Amino acid sequence: MFRSVSRWVVAAPAALALLLGSAACGSSGSDSSATSSSAPSAAASSAPATANTLTVFAAASLTETFTELGKAFEASHPGVTVTFNFGSSATLAQQITQGAPADVFAAASPATMKTVTDASLAGSPTTFVRNKLQIAVPPDNPAKVASLKDLTDSKVKVALCAEQVPCGAAAKKALDVAGLKVTPVTFEQDVKATLTKVELGEVDAALVYKTDVLSSGGKVNGIDFPEADQAINDYPIAALTKAPGGPLAQQFVDLVLSQQGKDVLTKAGFESAA
Amino acid sequence: MAADDVSRRSGLTRAPWVLLAPALLGMAFLVLPLAGLLVRAPWTTLPERLTAPHVLDALRLSLFTATVATAVSLLLGVPLAWLLARVSFPGRSLVRALVTIPLVLPPVVGGVALLLVLGRRGLVGQWLESAFGISLPFTTAGVVVAEAFVAMPFLVISVEGALRAADLRFEEAAATLGASRWTVFRRVTVPLVAPGIVAGAVLCWARALGEFGATITFAGNFPGRTQTMPLAVYLALETDPDSAIVLSLVLLVVSVVILASLRDRWVSAGSAA
């Protein structure tokens, strides 16, 4: 009874499997080591071809600033393309330790950077900026939130980052310092997802970075709170030891640490590191 | 179904290699990643990780929501499939294409779309909240909504295919004997396409069980309330890959056991009839 449908249902995967099959045959014919899963050797062998590409893994909260710095880097290094992988620092650290071909890692917390340095995949990292939490509320602030204490009200819907990611760790620290217990409606997977819940008005408040509030361009309002000073996140950056882009990696780190880099980052709301 | 009979009669040895080689390659492609999980699993700490309360909470929630989402999909999806297969109305092919949108839409976008409609500032959600005090995001009901949204098309497609392939003469005969359209649907059509409905429900349930993107976007992530197994796996992966592997294995074992037993009991028996 499936016959008329099944003809198509069967044909599509079969065609795909054939394609994959022929692709696998092709690569195993030309290169007998293609089945080797050792990432370092794969990265090393492809280095000459990708030396004009710089791959930067950076925390989601750096999306706007690093994109701008990437353009500046491309302008001063003709022929070089900078590609970014923005995401939760913890996820990026996992990807790097699993052999993802990255040149630079900029993390939103020392703990996530430590995952990479512990695996001897990066030299000594440098703290380049610091980020402070703010309470983000929708522009009309429906729950009339004014302080951290207001978030403990059970009628106020709050979104926090999951404790596994840096913004969640910082939020927990700030709440612990204040001696407050907040039961959120959700623990979001990264800071941008948390911010989105406020932008859509689905929650009354969230703890996110000041820089994320600024980057939302007025879609949310930020409220400073004193306990944020005790939960400041340091952002470390490091060139990776197995960087396929070679010296370009350190040059990008230098740009981030330069006055130009500082200007871009502080304009976006980051606090300078030293 | 027919293929099963043929392979049983002629045996695997007669299968032409042009089909056998890609078939085996395809199987290896699908099964090897699972082997990878088994190899990397932290067997020594497995018992204590398995009995952690948050694992059991997530598993219970996953099984519950996937089952309710499948029930909702059956309730709405079977009539929808019938409408698409049996009633001709203008724009039917457009409606059919629209119904399958969740299949191609990235689930995260599906989650945002659900928020825009059913969120508390959404088109419908606004009214739900002011009129009934119902708010779906961040609730277990929200998980069911997200899962049903993503999984129902699998059921609709499967049932519609079965309906189109079914012999219309039985329904016509019943109608000429004076049965109403509802009676025909209930007593003739549904039994006739039952294997298609079961197969669709199984697909739908499996898809709902693995749902991640729409769920985390629409229902958020809160342990015991909206944190299903895939969400727990994703967050465990951030800091503790071993734990993520254990959680994935649990999900795998549960789904393989349920799907394998269902297939034997219902799908093959049904299609042989």
C-alpha cells in the first residue's frame, strides 16, 4: 500500500548512498590514509592550502566586535580571509580538543580556556577584556524590575544561562554573593539565546552581559546592579599551537590586544582588562 | 513488504552486489557512529551516572512528552491526511506543501515561529493568556506543542501515502450499502490503512523523542519540567562529554527496544495482512 509513495521514499536515500559510496571509493583510491582519524596530521597536511585563511573560535558575546576586527585584519592582510565560529565557549573548547582546525580561541571564561590549555593545545592565554552582567528587561519593563532582588519574586519570569556556560556561572556567582535564590523558568544554552527570550518578551528579565544589552540596539534595556562587580568574567585569548594558519594566529591576537582592538571592544561595552 | 517476501524466498546470497554493496555501506554509515558511542562510554561509572535523579527525570519527561505529542498528532494528523487524500478542494497541493514545512524548517526557527504565535506576546498566545490564563512557553505542555509541531508531518505523510494507495472500492462499496462518510472512515478506511497509521505514529514518536531545537527554543530548559533527554545531552556536552554519552546511550537503548518490538508486532504483521 506504500508502493506509490515508497518508490520515491526509497529512491532518494538510495541515490544518496550511491553518491556517498562513490565519493568514499574516490578518496580511498587517491589517498590510502584517508581513513586515518588523526586530526593533527590532517590539519598539518592541509596547512599549505589554508595558510590564507584564519579561523577564529570566539565566544558568542564577541560576535559583533570580532566580526569588526576580522574585517580590519583582512584589510591589513590582503589575500587573507578570516572565518569565525561563534558559540558557547564550552562548546568551542570541546570542538578544539576534538581536533577542530582553529587558529585562535577567545573564550568568555578562564575555565573554558583551561580545557584547551590543559590539552596543551594553546600557549599561555592573555586576558584581553572583562565583561559585567546586567539585568536585561523588555523596554516596557512589564514586571517593574529595578534590582536583583526583584528577580526572586515568583511572579517575575526570569531566564538565566545554564550553569555549564560562562554567563550562567557568572549569574550564579552574582546571586550567591547577593545571597538571593532565583528560580528561573529556563536555563538557556548560551547568552544570545537568553537575550532572545527577553527580546521576544517571553520573560520579564534575564541576566546577560552588558555588551549583549548594548548589541541588541534598544530591543532590551539594561539595569546595573552592584553585585555584578563581584562576578566579572575575564575573557582570555590565545593562539593555538596547532594553528593551520601559522603566524597569522598570533598576528590576530596582537590586533585584539592593540589599541585598535581595545577601542572596538570598549565601545561595545567591554571593560578593559588591566 | 513485498521486498521482504522476495528476500525470504531467494535468500540474501542472490541479492545483486550492485544493491548489496551500497546497502551494506549505508548500514555501516548509520551504525558506526553508534559503535563510537559504545566504545567511548565510561562503563565503570555507568551505574551511578544512570541512576542520577536528573537522568531519570529527563527520561521520564522525554517518554511522556513524545507519547502525548504522538497522541495529539494522531488526533489531528489522521483527519488531516484523510482530508488531503480524499477531499479535493482548490489549493490542495499548496496545503500539502505547507503541511510539510516543519520537515524542512530548521527546528530552532520552528521554535521561534511557535513563540511568535503561541508566546505570551504572540498572535494567539496573547489572547490565550488574557482569556484563559494559559501560557505555553516554559511548560511541559509547551514541550508537547514543540514536539508535535516537528513530528506530526511524518505521520501525515505516512498516512496520506497509505490512503492514496488504498483500494477505494471498499469505501465505495460501504457507501453504496448506506454507510455514512464517518462510518466508512471509522469502519473501513482506518482498518484498511492501519499499518500506515502505525508506521507513521512510530516515526512521529521517534522524531518527537529526539526533538531538540524547537523544544529548547519554545519550551526552554528547566530540569524536570522541560528538560528532555536531548536537552540534557546537549548541556552535559558543554562540560562533561562522558555524561552526555551515557545519556545518549539511554535514549538509544530505549528507542531501539521500543521501535524493534513495535515493528515486529505491528508493522510487519500489519503489512502482511
